[in-house]
Amino acid sequence: MDYIRVTKENLEQEHICCAISNNKDIQVSSKKAWLKERFDEGLVFLKSTQRGKCFIEYIPAEYAWVPIKADGYMYIDCLWVSGSLKGHGYSSDLLNACIADSRDKGKAGLCILSSAKKRGFLADPSFLKHKGFSVSDEADNGIQLWYLPFDQSAEKPVFRDCAKHPRTEESGYVLYYTHQCPFTAKYVPVIEKLAEENGVPFRSVHITDRRSAQQAPTPVTNYALFKDGRYITNEILSEKKFMKLTGK
């Protein structure tokens, strides 16, 4: 498998793997706009030259859009290989490239979000364990911060206090989201409309800057849904799943 690094210079020409290829699609345009602003902060987006979902996205943890304390680490936003590309060692290829690059840049290690059992939109814990990662911190909702130190004396990365106990003070449904995940650009407006049409108390909070993301009341900032203050899910809901959740 050959890989290519997406940069400012080739961003508009490249397929970004996790959404459809039409640049006019809101999912693609929103994700590419988000990426464009991150490249100067050290973000790396490495993907296969073969069409499909096969890529890794990582950034120095100080610039990550998650509420963690992980100075000196590299944070992996997403490592995704799916469909017919699974089972060929491409995940290992991408992770090894990230490790080599991070070592060259003098990083203390890697960190990434996961959980005790596999959850959608999060890294597979069995794969992480196989690659030498271990849990460095865990929030009340079961979201875990995994890490791979390059030096065993390196300080463990941890969640910020705001994310350790995910909760909001509002009643009804509250959704925190960013455009780091392209699917939010399509599905958040759909859920907003459904909630309004069906009289479901609902408020969405679009996180548009790193500072706000690092102070969010949830470890997962791409998509985090709360109900009456309690964390519900990080799964990006379709119309059907949202209506089932609300009992409508």
C-alpha cells in the first residue's frame, strides 16, 4: 500500500477518506475547512492512495481539540481502516508511521481516546493493547485515555477536570459537537430540525475553537449528547436512532 500526506497544498484535490469525494458536499467542505486551519499547528493527515477509508490523523496534544493534559505527547484524532481494506496490516502501517514521525519530533509518546469495550467512532481497545498502549485515565462515562510512552519515565496524560465527570446543568437534550468529524455537518442540522418538529427540548453547542474544546464537559468533543445533564452517547445519530432515543 502506498500512502500520501494531505497538506494545505493538495487538500482540495485529495479525497479525505471518511466522507464522500464531492468537494461541494457539506460534509467534505466542513472537514476540509477544519483541517486547513490545523496544518500550521502540526496536524498530520496520512492516507492510502487507494480509494477507501484508510487514514490516520494526529496533532501535538497541546493543540488537540479534547480536554486532556498531555504536554509533549502526540494525540491521535482518528485511526480508521474499514471495508475491504481491513485485515491487511494497514492500521499497523499508519500507526508505525505516526510513531516514527512523533519520535523524530521528540515527542514523549502517543495518546488516543478509547474505552474498555469497542465503541463506535473510538479506537479499538484490543488493537491498542496489542500495540503496547495502556490506559492512563478514565472518565465517569467509560471513555478512556490510552497512551504509548516512548520513555517509561514520561508523565502520564490525563483528562482535565471538566471531562472527568461528564455532565451539564441543562434539562432536555444538549449536544456538543465540532466539524472535526465530517458527519456532524450533515446530521446535526437533521437532528435539530427533528427535535423542533417533534417538540423535543434540544440545544446544540457547536465548538469552533481549541480553547472551548479543551474546556468541554466531555472527553469526546466531536459529538457528545447529554439528556437532563447525563451523558448519553458519542455515536452520531441518524434520524431513526434519534427518534427511537426520544421515544417519539
